[in-house]
Amino acid sequence: MKAKLLRSKTTEELSRELLDLRRAQFGLRMQAATQQLSNTSQIDKLRKNIARVKTIQTEKSVTK
């Protein structure tokens, strides 16, 4: 996910996006725990996307 796209979203949309990413992260962790996850790099990509969303949320809260 691009930071430019995230910056155009509202705070409510960012919160929803973060919730969706957290749910996806949980699902991937469960797949990894049960040996069903073949591409483990998905977890790292998801963690970076979560960090991006949190960073944009912080930027928006500071600029207000």
C-alpha cells in the first residue's frame, strides 16, 4: 500500500484499514502456526503496511 494513497484517506478510513490489516495479520499468524502458510514474507509485508497506516494516523493527529 502506498503512503500517498493512505494520506488521502480520512481518519475513520485509516482506522478501518488498520482494523482490516490487523485481522489479516491474525489470520496469517494462525496459518503460520498450523503450517498452512507457504509464503511467510506476507507477514512482513503486512507488518510494514500496519506501520505505514499508524505513521499516517500520527501525522494526521499532529497536524490538526
